[in-house]
Amino acid sequence: MRRHVDSHLTAIDRYVHLIERDGKSAATVQLSRHFDVNRQTLWNAITSQEEISKWFASVSGDFKVGGSYAIENNASGVITLCEPITHVALTWEFAGDVSWVDVRLNNGSHSGVSFDLCHTSLLSPHWDQYGAGATGVGWELSYFGLYQYLVHPNEAKLDEEAFAASTAGKHLIRSSSQGWAEASILAGTTAETALGAAERTTSFYLGV
């Protein structure tokens, strides 16, 4: 498992963009990873209610533009855009906050497809405390579950809680959190702020 985690960590590209949205300060956490599958296979994995439940969580709703969705024990929202096998966008409503997720599938440089996800949030005390890693680490854990599903579609879904408590899972969390600190520094965040947020994010995900 450690070998797969190391490969996954290397395969993820991480970016942080400090922007404005609706006249307010915001930040976008962007992840990109290449998957060696065709575009339709990956599209089905991220848009089919049945398939999403096999690598992420149970989800219900009306999967069309303007339709609402709800992820079990997680976020809910509205689908705002859908261009089949290419692009989907939605609101992400959780704990009273609204943020925005934009997903694009792009052709890889040789074969396969790139899964690009942008999650934009308004700056808040939560961002000040945890920074990009709060969102980034969570999505990387989901990306790893998706990777496991695409490679071994008939195996049981990765138990995210048990995985996060394992040696390999802790390694992924620590390394991912550090990666998001580095991306934040490149975006203009001071090293002291980014590294402090990364330490708090790591502790949160490890349950410390």
C-alpha cells in the first residue's frame, strides 16, 4: 500500500490561487491527476450515483443542471453546469457555508485522461486556521479512493477511516498537507502562515 501511496502523491499536481469571487477575497484549491483510463470510464466514475458510492460515498439527488444532490454525511448543493464527459460544476454546501467545485476531464499528453478539480471558498477564519490543506487533503484522500476503484473496480470500497489510521494513510495525510503548504507559499502565503496551517491540518486529519 505504501508504494501506491507514494505513486499517488507524486502523480498529484497541487495549486493554490488567491482570487476574488463576487467582490470578496477567496481561494481556489486545484488538484490534477492523470488516470490511465478512457474519458467515458472516468466520467461514469464521477457522475454515476452507483459508481460514486463505490469509491466515495452514497449520494442522492437529481443529476442534471439545476438539480440538487446530497452526499451522505457530507455536503449537498446544486449542479450548475454539465457538459457530458468534459465538465461539471456545482455548489458545495456544508456546515452553513457555500463554496464551489468545478471539475474538468482533459486529454492526457499521451493516453488516459486528466482529472482536474478546483474548489473555491471565500476566505474565512477556517481558512486562516487550516489553509489550503483542509480542502486539499480531503480531496486527495478521495482521489486515492478513486484510483483504487479504477484499478480494482470489483474490490470493496477503501475504508477511508481505517486507511487514515494506517501507516500508509498517515503518510499520505502528512505528505499531502506538506504539499499544500508548499503550494500556498508559491501562491504568496508566508512560509510561517502556510506551515502553521499545515501542522494544524495534519493534526486534524490524524485526530491528534
